[in-house]
Amino acid sequence: MTAEYILVVDDDEDIGVLIADVLQRLGIPVRWAKDGNDGLYFMRQAIPSMVLLDLCMPHTTGWELVKQIRSEPGTQHIPLIVVTSFPIDARLLDSLGLTADRIVRKSEIMERLPVVVSDIIEGKRTKTAQ
């Protein structure tokens, strides 16, 4: 079952609250998970329409969560946005066998995240309308 919410997975509560605030201003329901284990728990309850995640977290890391999401037939279609303070790009993720739809630096959450999320949502709407 896919739900109309965005799952935010980040062990930094301040970042989780900031991202949730940005998304809620766009009128998007949000669930926040403090680590990959909690993220998997939420995903088993209801598959989100998008996942935003940090890569370095305790327990199940963001790296592991990306692999898990991309390996499951029921979740591999979910758009993933990596939200990180690390200087990584799509080529590095690809070289590690990980795929994300976008990467947003934590320092750019306020400026870039609303645009990136809106672009992905609009892209999904366009595909659905075709």
C-alpha cells in the first residue's frame, strides 16, 4: 500500500524538524524516522510516495536503506533524495551501486529542497497523466 506522505530519515532531530517544516509548508504530510530501522518500520506500515534520507546514521545506515529500498520490487520505484553534509555527487553514489533521484546538501535545505521535491512530484504527476 502506497501512502501520500514523505518519509524523512535522519538521526539529527534538528534536521528532521527543519525538513518536515519545509515539506509541511508545501502541504505535504511527513513522517520522521530517527534511523534506518525506524524508516523500514514506517515503510512496512505504508509505503511512502518519496523518501528523503541522510547517509550516516546509527543502526541501519542510509547507505543500507538505499540498497534495501532499491532491491525490493514494492519500493524500488520510490523517489529517493539524499540529504547530506558530505561532498558527494551522483557519480559517487552510482560507483557504489546506489541510486538516488537527487542529492541536496544540508546547508541548502531551505533553498533547494522545496524546488527538488516539487520537481519530482510534478514529474510523477506528468507520468501519471500520460
